[in-house]
Amino acid sequence: MKGKVHYLLYVLLAGSITMQAQQTLNTEVLIIGGGASGTTAGIQAARMGVKTLIVEETNWLGGMLTAAGVSAIDGNHRMPGGLWGEFRQMLYRHYGGPDSVATGWVSNTLFEPHIGNKFLQQLTSAEKNLQILFNTRWTSVKREHNKWTVTIAQGKQQQTIQATILIDATELGDVMAAAGAKYAIGMDSRYDTGEELAPEKANDIIQDLTYVAVLKDYGKGANKTIAKPEGYNKAEFDCSCDVSDPASFDSPQNNCYRMMQYGRLPGNKYMINWPKCGNDIYLNLIEKTPAEREQLLKQAKLHTLRFLYYLQTELGYKHLGLAEDEFPTKDKLPMIAYHRESRRLKGLVSFTVNHVARPYETADALYRTGIAVGDYTIDHHHLKNPSAPAIDFVKIKVPSYNVPMGSLIPQGVEGLIVAEKSISVTNIVNGATRLQPVVLQIGQAAGAMAALCIQQQKQPAQLKVRDVQQQLLRANGYIMPFIDVPTTDPQFSTIQKIGATGILKGTGVPYMWANQTWFYPEQPISGYELVQGLRLYYPALKTYLAASGEMLTIAELVKILKAISVVTDEQQLIKELTDASINLPRDKLAQSLNRRAVAVLLDKHLHPFEKSITISGSLE
């Protein structure tokens, strides 16, 4: 009997030890937040063979573009690189092509939020190195012994996770704050950033947030009018559109009709995310506790319901009701709010509007370190806060841009990478980098950086910029925002690399709501322009004289390469040009070379992209 008791105690003790051991999960990369950037970070790191874990509070993936209901993609229509491009192709296949998702005038790509979540779940489930814990919140983070220890909770059950690299992909930058990273909130002073249109004094004003609603058309005979919300005042919404006769609301000439078409989704649904006298609301809850945030967000939900009631009762849209087949919530509203602005990291570099507007003229060449691209204009929402300075940031004329790698790396905190909307940019620039395609790319870059940290046993600040960029190019991602060289171009990667050196520069054009940068691959280039670009990399060309008005020929290029001590000959160059499908004649040394041909030859003979650069873009 005594032996049986000892055995029973042994079994119970062993089981207890096993249970305790199971409370600690080990992973190489831990991502907190399964939003837009957290999802792509997880996919990219897993594809690079690294054990990755995502912790997500809801049971959806995608954050602002799904769980927050902002399922109308702003920008990057002509630059669908990397996982953003993969995701869009899935939407195209599901709905029947590009025209089938161009249902609203705010975007070229609109979709039902639950469909977006479905496809992101499919992408993640295909990765054997990726695990996701849904309905899980983090409660603490601590760094010790070169590892991160993070406690999580699933209901009442708590666990500990240990990871080598931690990615903050939360909506408001909560993890980086808890980890001790320095950050800013609100508008910067022009004296700190050098941005002419920034206010004179810094403040804590952030952009308006929105609790989106997705409505469904239940047919003209239906009446989906909700109960009158508490505090409803129709005057609050009267300027959302001009309607003299509500009975004519379905006329294309009617302003309210146009307002409703703004976010029309496939499936006879409508995304209600309207800034002017609509459901934007000013609430700065970034530094609030979870309980305080919950109470404030109730105000945002109530405000959206008031706007919905206005649409149904004043404008006659009673047949439009909250979609019952979208969000798995009791109130049929999204799981989370749409936060346009969060904490902003104090990173190794700070990305300002001057870098966006004049990338080739700033003292630090951050464009050489790009890891994501964007073309949307600088768009801020401040209509609901009378204290906000009356600055129309949309009027800032900028070209398309790329996001520098150093903006994801904090100062003074090892093992941490920051993604989502919390990267190191100024308040003004956040109005562009916050948008969905950019955030998706930022996440993919964060995943690539994290995987390289594991593979190379380095800290994020020790990574080589070119190593990260090479991984993104392999994933069909953009590092330079060249609109005229798509990923399908046979020289896409080569032109991206040469563009990132600055030897051949792009031409930026501010253009409405889709800014541009052109590489002009088929245009000729002068020998003078080429030599000017090469001199930084090859000091031997400092005394080389090239005529400024003469187009570069094969013969001239041979001379330049020989001056750099690259051994070659004319006939070999001509053969290479033909082999590279550049379509130049074999027998004419006087033939002008275009920028595409020069990029190919520079990459082949000089390999300038392989020359190491600092995190600020200088040559090492």
C-alpha cells in the first residue's frame, strides 16, 4: 500500500512538473498583434524558416483592414509588391478581377472584411513555422538574459512566452512603451523636425479615430432602422451632405448618394467611414488604461450609431442595416476601432516630410535604406477637434516615397522591432505611412529583419540594410517607389537595387491622391549624369570628364568602366545588352544607352548595391 501511495505521489508530482513546463512557450520571434503588419511579419519570418508566434486579442487577422472594418485600400494601386500583392490577387480571384473590387470611389480595392480575414487566415495557416494564439492578450514584457519574457492570458489561463526577437505590432504601440522604448505622441514642433508646416509648439493632438460600421442593403422594402441612440442630435450630421429632397437620395447627382458610394463594398454593402460631419470622433486614449479605453470607445460606438440613425431616418436609407454576416460581435460593429495614429517611436532615424518631399537632397540619404513604399498623399483627420491647428496637410506636395529601415529600430532597446503605425516618423508623415498597403509592407520588412536577426545572431541595429532589402526583393517587394517598373518587369530587381544606390535617381511627381516616382527605364542618359552618380562609390572618377550634353554610348560606358578598373570590352558589352533583352543593336558603339541598359550593366560589372551602407544611408 505504501508503495502505491509513493507511486501515486510520483505521478501527481510528474504531472505537476509537466503542467508547469507547459506554461512557458519558446519561440524565436514573438509578434504581439495580429493586425495588418503583425500578420505579414509572421508570414515573412516563417517563410524564412524561423519559428514564429503571433499573439492576437481577437479571433481575426488583419487589424485595421478587417477587424476595424476599413476594407478599402488607400494607395499603392500600381505598386502591389510583396504580401500586399499576394493578398490583392486573392481578392481579385474571389470577386472576379480588378473591376469587381473597384466598387467605391475612395479606392481601387474594396472588399468585405470577413473575406479579408479569411484570406489572411489562409496565408498564415500555410506556414508550418507560424503559430497564432487568438483571443489572447499580453499582460507584461520583460527583457532578461538576452531574451524577452512575455506573459499572456487566454481568459483566466496565463502563460509565459520566451522569445529572442519581439515585434510590436499593436495598434497603439503599447508593447514598445512597456519595453522602455522612447516615443512621442501628437504634433511635433517645427524647430525639432525642420518641417515648415509643423506647428511652432509641440502638442499632444492626434488624428480623429473612427468606429466604422458596415451596412448591408436588405432591399427597398426592408426597415432596418435602429432604436434612437442616446444623445442623438441630427444637427451634428447635417453637413455630411447637401440634400434638399431626401426622396431623391438615390440620384447620382445627389451629394448624399455620392457620400454613400464612397465606401461601397462588394456584396451590396457599405463601409461607413466618413470624416466630414460623419462618424469620425476625437478621442486621445493612447495613454489610458484598458478599462479607460473601453469606456471611451463606447463613446465612439455610440457616435457611429447616431450617424447610422441619421442615415436611416433623415436620408431615407432605412433599408440599410448593420451587416449581420460580417463581424462576430453582439452589436455587429467591428471588433476594434480604426486608430489613425498611435505612439511614434524614437528610432535610429526619424523620417520627416523633408525626406519625403526631397529624398535626394537631404543630408542623410534615407531613401537608400527603403523597406516599404507608399504613394498616398499626407492625409490627416482633424475635423472633430477644434483645438487642432488649422493646417491642411493634404496640400503638402510630395512624390511617392520609401520608408527607411531605421524607423523600425528603437534607440537603446535590443531585441525589439516596431511595426504597424508606431514607427519612427513625424506626426505629419504618419498621415501617409499609416495607410494599409504601407503598413502591410512595414510588417513584412519587420518579419524579414526578425528572421535575419535569428539567422545571423544579431541585434536589429546590427543588421545590414542591404541584407534586409535583398530578402524583400526576393519576396517581390519594393524598396524604391518606381511606378513605371512593375514587379513583372524582367529587370525589376536590378532597377530596384540600382535605384537604391542613388546612382540612377528617380523623378518624383506630386499627383492628386496617388503620388508618383518615375525611373524612366527607356530614356537615354548622359555620360555626365552617370559619372555624377558613380563618383560617390568610385573615387577614381573624380577627375573623369564627361560632356554634359552628350548621351551615353556603349563606347563611353566602356571608358567609364575602364577608369574604375573594371576590365571589359565593347563586343562583350554589346552581347550582354542583347542577352539581357535590352534590344540595342549589336554593331553600333555610338548607340545611346537607356537607363534600363545602364542599370543592368552597372549591376553586372560593378555590383554597387553590394557596397555596405549605414542605417542613415551613407557608404560605410
